[in-house]
Amino acid sequence: MGPTQFSSLPLEEAVLSNLESIGYHQMSEVQSQTLPHILNGRDVIAQAMTGSGKTAAFGLGLLHHLKPGQFRVQALVLCPTRELADQVAKELRRLARCLPNTKILTLCGGMPMGPQTGSLEHGAHIVVGTPGRVAAHLRKKTLTLEHVTRFVLDEADRMLDMGFQDEVDSITKCLPAERQTLLFSATYPDSIKKVIKRSLVDPVTIKVEQVHDDTTIRQYFHKFDAKTPRMTALQLLLLKHKPESALVFCNTRIESREVVEELRIAGFNAIALHGELDQKERDQMLVLFANKSVSVMVATDVAARGIDINELDLVINFHLANDVEVHVHRVGRTGRAGSQGVACTLYKNSEQNQLDKLAEFLGTELETTPLPSLQMLNEPPVKPPMVTLRIEGGRKQKVRPGDIVGALTGAGGVAATQLGKIDLFDMCSYVAVEDAVAKTALRKLGSGKLKGRSFRVRKVHH
Ligand code: AMP
């Protein structure tokens, strides 16, 4: 591992002091390994996961080479999902705080084209987008990439898994040959190797140690059998750990739906995140889960892509992942940012082989922990602490979080400490409130006004 001080890099003073001010005192491993090459202009392939600090690694590179005086698209970042694109843009804006007038634009599917075209007409330095939408703008000639000097493929494996191969190819064809390309991916299937061959030149390859520090994530392996079947084992683990936020991984969409049905019958507050949801439904589910109105989310690997929920206290592998790297990626979603996380994996006797492979990959012995006693099934599942209210007004109506807090906490309202997360979308907003004050909050919001207008408000059921 190289030096870990940002000051060892040829970065401007303003950039260094901004890094200090946002609390980045030392480089993460992926940053210390990639940044010297990225700043040097080399093409880089980095095997790193979400949570490793990869966004700042490529972000600092993009910003370092940017010419703010030239108001045209100089960098393009492709991400698999809108959520990830939004997170990347947010991180880039934070890093660019010290570089006034840097315009960063997101171009994602599921949003109307018109406003994006309008923003493109006003110009941007960096575009962050999903492949389908970026390709659509290129076809309509509302976007040109002829001045792009930096190209980033973020979570490239997911992008290909989601079927974006053709779009990525068509976008790459529109880029100048003379450019720097950075590719980040958690895994390296053959499809990625083809992309690498076609789009990167003499790349430096970096692999960040994926094995998590045992002090932040505790992994438990539980064997189930006919006496305590898989579904019962899952319930026992949820009853034992009492998570406020647990992510349960299934290998298929059908299975994830069935698991949610069974969990609901058993009294758990659970939702399934699957690929058939439209963007609005998906947004709403993620809001409910992130604001602690739903404590169990069941998802497939594909559906869980791009979700970034902090404070995820439990990950359960309902089915062993087919690939060891996928296992590590799933488990890595808990224990973020130094907090303690727990990951439980269910397996059966005939899967011992797969478990051995995993142990070899992780370089440790994997001990099997007995499942909690069946008596635990007599205990009621814990209820989520919050409920969510949906307001039919959002950014377009100029609703701001402060307006919602103000409307809820006035005379006869709820205390600010009883409010949770607020999420704003274009046409609606969500606010989490403690379960005990849901009725008061609903009444207060329903009878009051936001921005001088009354909006319809309802409790979200799921
Ligand atoms: P990422 O892998 O890009 O999604 O980043 C994971 C998280 O780590 C984000 O919340 C970043 O803000 C944060 N982060 C990135 N680099 C650093 C750093 N050098 N020091 C502290 N936090 C960081």
C-alpha cells in the first residue's frame, strides 16, 4: 500500500483543504492505489466495491483535469442505476465545492427528457448518467461527447448484468479515441474483459482486498435441515437479532416474493424489492426501508444494485450466493462506515462444498453456529419504529424539508425528535414519524399548509 496522505498527491491546495473539511483525512485503500495513476492520466481498472471510496478516487481525477473555463462536457460517468448516478453526482459536487462554477449534470432514465435537454443546452462540465438515457441523448443529438477526455464506467459488472452492453458500446463509439478511461467493477466476468479490451489502453489493474475486517462485520454460518427448514431458520434469525434494517438476499425474484409472503403471515414487516417494479414503486420502497418504516427488505442481487442504505444492521443470505465475490459484496453492505454489522448465511448439508470454497477465498475457517432455539418462534417480531407519510407535493411545488418540519412541529404538532428522514421527489415527498405520533402528524399536515397550499397527505401502507 502506498502513502495514505492526500497531500502526497499533486492536488491543489484548495482541493486538499476541502477534503479536510469534508472529513477525508486519509486516503482509503482504493484511493491510495489508484489516484497516483489516475492523476497521471493512465487508464485504470479497479476492482472495488461500493463503500471503498471509489467515487472520490475517480472524482478527484475528473476534477483535477477539468478546465472550468471551457464550458462543455469533458467527463462522462456511466452508472447502472439512477440511485447510484445520484449518489455519484452528490459526491462529485461535494468534492467540487472548492471549484466554483463546476456544473455536474445527471442524465438518468425514468425522468422526462425535456428538462434534461434544457439543462444540456445550458452546458455542463461533467455528465453522470445511466447508459440507456445517455445513448438516447446521443441519438437525439442533444448531447455530444466530442470534448470528453475522461470516461468512467462505474460498477461495470452490474451495468452489463442489467443488459446495457449495447448502449455502453454505442456510447463508447461516440467518445474521442484520445481519452482516459477508468473502469470500476466488483467482479470480473468474461463480458467485462471484452469491454476492457475494446475501451481501455494499456490499463493499470488494481485489486483492493475485498475481505472485510472482522471487527466491523461478524459473519455467522448456520446449517438448516428438515427439522428447522430454511424459512423457519430465517424467522429465527430475524427474531434473535431484532434488526431495525435487515436485507435478505434470495437468488430468484420468485423466491423473494414467496419469502415476503411467508414473513408477512408470520407478522414481520417485510417488502420485496424486485426487478418488475417501476421506478416510482422502487423509490417508495427504498424510502420506507431507509427511513425505518419497514425492517426487512428481501431482494435479489440484481434488484439490490445501487442501493446505498447506511446503518444496515443485518444481512441474511437466504440462499448461498453462487459466486464467492457476490457473497462478499452482499455481506459488505452491512458494517459500513466503521459501524458494527452482522451477516448470517444459511446453507444445507449438500452445500458444504460451496462453503469450503468460500472459506478458502476468505482465507479463514468458517465455523457453523447453531440456529436459535425453536422456542423463539413464540416471540412477536419487533415492529419498525417509524411510519411514513406521503405528501402529494415535492420539488416541483417548491416544497423543502424545512417546510415539512415547520408544518409538523407547530402548536399541537409533534416534537422534532419524533421526526425521521425526509425524502423529496419531484412530485411528492415522504416524511417518517414515530409510530406513536402518526395520527397527530397526519392531522397536522393534512389541516395545515405547505408553501401556502394544502396538499393531500396519507399514510403509506405496504
Ligand atoms: P463510495 O465507495 O465511493 O460509495 O464511498 C463510500 C463512502 O466513503 C462515502 O460516503 C464517501 O463519502 C466516504 N469516503 C470516501 N473517501 C473517503 C476518505 N478518504 N475518508 C473518509 N471517507 C471517505
